[in-house]
Amino acid sequence: MKNTKGFTLIELLVIISIVFLMSIAVFSNYGKNNEIFALERSSQKLAQDVRRGQEMSVSGLVGSATTCGYGLFFDKTTEPSAVANQYKYIIYEEKDADCNVAVRYWQSGTDAVKETIYLETGVKICDILSDGVTIASRSISFEPPNPLTYIGGISSGHTAAIVLCVEKDTSITRTITINNAGMVQLTK
């Protein structure tokens, strides 16, 4: 009498081969998926920081009597931090003797850096657009009490777009667009 229960050696090898091939397929994309998730987190954080700058201006979180508002400054020519090897942008406090001037960030002026935000490793600022034209740097600032939104020192009729991308594959991007009405939009 022949025993028909159990697996043959060939059946067992076929199952092991299938499991092995599926594992390779899953783990081969593991690193790329991590970079895409890092890009998504960085773009969400950037959009949130733009809104935080608006909120600080509206709420009256002023450090001194000469505070004219808050803003963000982006510079795609800045090399990544030597310590963390990460790209960055800053949130600054606009401090001018005359708060009626068009607000924008002056690195060597009286403006105070409130916070330096580092993008996640593997993510960089690929492009900065002002009304569709590529530029090297851009400040976006908010002046209370409304808040007025200044893009490069101009308070009406302009948009800015910050394009973040994966460092290893710059075709994978997220774009954060801000207009003078204060609207923030995140797109792929």
C-alpha cells in the first residue's frame, strides 16, 4: 500500500522558490519606498511650517516691539549641513526699525532666526519657483494682523513654489505652492 500523504521534494523546492522570489521583489523596493516616505514627511512638514509662520504672525507672538512678523527663507544653493548632511530652510522673525518696509529675510540684517528646519536625509530643495520662474532663493513672510503674505517682498499677485525631491531620483517630487492670499497647497 502506497502512502500519499505529505510533500515531495520537488513540491517543497517549488514553494521555497516562490517565497524566495516574492521576498526579493518586496525587499528590492524597500530603500526607494523609504526615500518616498521621507519626501512625503518633509513636504508635509514644510507646508505645516508655512502655516505655523502665518499663525505666529496672527497670534501676535512677538519677541519685541520691533517684530514685524514671521516668515520662511529657502535657498537651494546652500549646501547640506556638514554635520547632518541635510538640506534646510529657516523660520525667521522679521525685525526692522520701520515695520512699513516690504518684509523679506536679510541674512546679514536685523532679522532673527527662530528655527532652522532640516529636511530628512535623502531629500533636498530641487527648485524654487516665483511665478513659474526658477530662482535661487525666496523669502515668504507674514505681517500681522491680517496677516499680509509677502512673497519676495511683494504682497499681491505672486505665487511661490518650493519643489522638494528625492536626492537620488530628482524625478520624484512634491511641490508646496504659496500665494499672496496665504493659501498653501501641496501637490505631487
